[in-house]
Amino acid sequence: MKLRRKLVVLISGSGTNLQAIMDACEDGYIAGEVVGVISNKPGVKGLERAEKAGIPTAVLPHTDFDTREAYDAELQMVIDSFQPDYVILAGFMRILTPGITEHFAGRMLNIHPSLLPKYKGIKTHERALAAGDREHGVSVHFVTAELDGGPVILQARVPVFKGDEVSDLQERVHEQEHRIYPLVIQWLCTGRLVLTDKGAILDNEVLGPAGYAAD
């Protein structure tokens, strides 16, 4: 029997990436299982998805805490209660503090809707359109204390067409997110992907600034 790694997924909304991850685990594509889902917002669709799949959930509203540090200290405790191997951020709309990112160093992934290092932070689709970019995309990266600044593992590019609106780009990017995130998580679960002081390493090769298979 293959070893299945335990995953905790953090969400803030509809959970489409969560669904892709759960499906990939169920299908055996990812050598892991989602053992817990945590949201900073109550009543979101992602929690319904997890509950429907029989996965334990927890809600930890950030509005109940006075500081980011206090919130992250409690969040860390909740995550650790599931005893996960890895922590997967899937649309978790919180800037994490150094304490929690260091605690999970090398064990926490994020997916960001831009071709990092371009457009860190929010409203990436709007910014790409405003800049007149001809391509946009999505990046999977290790989480570090720098916002959207951890080593990139894999990117997917999408075209930007004349007349595109934010919803067009969002749909195009989401399609690629659901393809590449399960792939990177599988690399992590099988030990092919690790984070060292040299950066992200896949199959014993140090990845470049744009990740695997970059030009």
C-alpha cells in the first residue's frame, strides 16, 4: 500500500481548487488525502464541498482577532491539530506572518493568479488588463514570509485577447489552476519536490525563477 500524505487545505471562498485537490486524491492521482479544511470565513461554498466529502472542517474568523500575529498563532494550532504533512493554501485570502510561515517552512504551498514575480497581491486580472499584457497566468510556489515571494515551482500561461474582461481571464486561469496544482501537490507528496536553502528542488534539480519547464 502506498503511503498517503495528510493534507490540510486553507480556503476563503468557493473552493474550486479544493475540489480539484479532493478529486485528485480520490482518483489516486495525488498520493495523499485531505484530512481537514479550514476557512477564515463562515458559510462559504468550500466548506460545503468538504462536508459533502466527509472531510472535517474548521472555521476561524480573522475578525475575532486584534492582530495578524494572534490570528496566525491560533491558526497554527488548529492546523497542527490535524497533524498534516503539508498545508495547501487554495484561495486563502490572508497575508501570513513570519511565525506561521517559518513553522511550516517547506510544507506549505500557495497558488497565485499571476506569472510571479508580476502582480503580487490582489486584483491580478485587473492589473494585467490595465497594463495591456498579452499573456497572463498562474504560479504555484512555496510559502515564505515574503508575500507571494516564495520559490516558484510551476507556472501556466494563458493568452490575453482583445476585448477580454476580468471574468474571461479568471475563467482561463482557473482552468489552468485545476491542472497544475494537483500535479505540484503530487510531486510534494511523493518526495520529488522539496524546499532547501538553494530553493525549490524537483528530482534533484534546482528550479529557476519561473519554476519547472520555464523558457
